[in-house]
Amino acid sequence: MKIEPWLGDACSLVEAFRAGDLSPTEALDASLGAIEESHLNAFSFVDAEVARAAAAAADVSLPFGGVPVAVKELESVAGWPYTEASLVFRDRVAKHDSTQVARLRVAGAVIAAQTTASEFGGINCTSTKLHGTTRNPWDQTRTPGGSSGGSAAAVAGGLLPLASGGDGGGSIRIPAGFTGLFGLKSTFGRIPRGPCAQQPPLTVTVGCISRSVRDTARWFDTCNGFDSRDTLSLPRVEGWEAGLDSFDLAGKRAVISIDLGTAIVEPVQTTLLIALAEQLITQAKLKRVHLVIQYPDGGLEWSLSNLVGLAGALGDRYPDCHDDLTSEIQLGMSMAMERFSLQSAGAAETFRVGVNEQMADIFEQTDFIFAATNPDVAFAAAGPMATFVGNVDMVAEYGFSKAIGNNGALTIPANLTGNPAITIPAGLVNGLPVGLQVIGRHHEEQLLLDLARIAERERPWPLVAPSTQS
């Protein structure tokens, strides 16, 4: 009898293992079969034989004992390709596990496959010269987003219950929002990024894309805590899963700013998100406050800062490798070479300081900011990045720079300041998922998890896309 892939969350899969209803080997084989048959193009590498050995030996008493887990291709797994989704590094192989992967192994996870990403994590569409186009299981003509697009497609597509992600400008929240999943960008440094962690530009966090709040809480129980190979990582915090539903949110302050004063957001989505935000404020007994939030456009400063790191990674391969890069990365590198200087580096850092001060001022007056995760539903699978919001031609109305920058305008602020932020599935617009983003105070991720638990309980979301259901 053929066993279908697990369509519940990872925690329920562990429960099934412990009850003897299913074995880790059976669950893995079902996932491997589904991956082979899938048309989502969510995976760049599958380590079937090593994963089968791990599943056969799995200790199901461990937190993720026997759970097949995928790892985003921008994260290193010893012996696996380490291409960063680029033709430039097509032959490179990772020499070590990332700290996050190593901790998942200790927790019993079966590290099974590598998911596709956008090249160097540079844009919110997963389509590269190396791997082609990854597709959204809710509508395969649409993107699952990026850069953790393969992870989102795999989890929402029912192929694996859990996958890693990274968020340097929205790369967990954007794809989770586009695919109806839950995604937490933690306080900067919560999970170490070592070994060999690149420190600047101080925007990237790692974590997971999951089907449930408790899966994410268990992931953070497993992976958080200081590591000396990432000197900016934070001390360990215990009790993420055990503490769910235990925080008193009553009286905490919340502001609704769907567009953060900087983005253009589709009107139907705005109405849906405001309704969920108001419901959460009522049910959590929050105090709504009214503030004018007006974040400045920060896409250029964010891009220039990140391109410095990319230039370092490419080294003397550039500019000879220019033609191997995707068009968006080509454009970014050309722009950086033309514009980057000591003056522009200083201006970018001054901009970051200003955004930090603005965020700090806001959080003296509120505890949560409710906003959209994405300006609109998922756009075309192969791109280009969206320049329309609903029926509004952004290029015609606001110019090309504003149109392109609108794609990450809602998520980048929390990366620049290091604040934690989550996306919660909020419903459908034209049959496609949209997410409500909640930005919180530094180090208060567990309050965000409890808010998400209220939404999960009161407005339960599909754990996988309808197309995966038999």
C-alpha cells in the first residue's frame, strides 16, 4: 500500500511515530516519492540514501525524531552542493553543517533534501539560471516568493512538513505569506549563522517555514542559543513550545499600519488584513493606539549594503562571471559598482541609524505593529518582480524605482533594525494566500507566537495547498 506524504504539522508527525502509527522510514519514503513526482521544482538536491539511513536509525523520543526536513540551498550541509543558487558556484561543495543544521540533527531531524532559492537570496522570486523556476502550489503560474521559495513550495505543497529559511529582507515572511504558511523572522542573532558567519550587513536571520506555530516554537527550542562561531548570536532562551499560550497580552498596545506609510498595498487585501488585526486586538485584549507610521524607502540602502557582501563572495571572479548571474543580480552589481563609495557606505549606515531611531520611537508608544506581509498576492512564477498592485501600474504612477522597491518595502524595515516579525496566514484574495505581518519588540518573539496562536485557533488555516489533497 502506498503511503501518502504527511499533511499535518511536524509535531503531529512525531506523535504518529511515537504512537506507532507510522515509521520514520515510511514517512521519508512517502516524501521522497512525492518529491520525485512533483512539478513544483522546489528541490535542488536530494540525499535519499543518507536520509534513509538516518530515518532507519531515528530516535523518535527526540523533538524532531524521524521528521524529514529540507534545508534551503543558501545554508551549508556537509557534502551537499553549496551553490547559493548561482552558476558561479555550481561545483562548490559544503565542508561543514551550519550550526542550525547541526542542532537539528541532534534533535533527531532527518536532513533529507535541499530546497531552491533565489540567487544569493537577492530577490523575492525563486527563478535562477542554475535551477529554473520554482512554482507556488496554490497556483503553479505564480511564484512562491523568495528567497526561501523552494522551502515554502515544499512545505505548502505537502512534500515535506518542515524546511529551513533565512530572512535578510523578508525571505522567510514573503514566501510564507505567498503560500499560506507561518514564518517568524526572529530578533537578529537569535539562531547562530556560523560556522564562518558573515557579520555585515547585520540584517540576516535564520529559522524555518512551517505549517504551525508549535512547529516554529519547537524549531527555536532546538536551534536558538549562543555559538562562539557567530559572535553576534544571542544567549539561549528556554521554553518556546512549553510557553505557548502562557503570556498575558492584555493591555499590550498595538497599532495597525497596513502599508507602514511606505508601500502601496492592494485594497481588498488591506480590508482583509485590517479585519484580522482588529480581531486579534479584541481577542488578545490589546489596547489599540493610533500612530502615524511613515517608514522611508530603504530599498536602495539595503541593496547596496548587501551587495558589498556579494562582491566579497564573488571576489576576483567578477566581472568575468557577470553573464552567469541572473538579470536582477547583474543589475544590482552594475549599480553597486557605479554608485558604491565611502560616501554611499556612510550614507547607508546613517540611514540605518535613522530607521533604528524611528523604530525605537515607535516602540516607546506601542508593543506590536500590524502590517501587510506583501503588497499583493503572488506574481508570475518566473518574474519579473511585480510592478502592478491590483490594477495600479506602479511604474506609471510612481516610477520604476518605487515600483520595484515596493516588493520588499513592508519587510525590510524589521531587517534593518533587527526586530522580530511574523507572518500569519490571513485568508485568500482571488484564491491566493495573503499574510498579516506583526512586528514586535526586540527579544519578544514569544509574544508574537502567542498572538499567532490566537489566529491559528480562531481562524485555522489550511496546512497545505488544496492541490495537494487527494
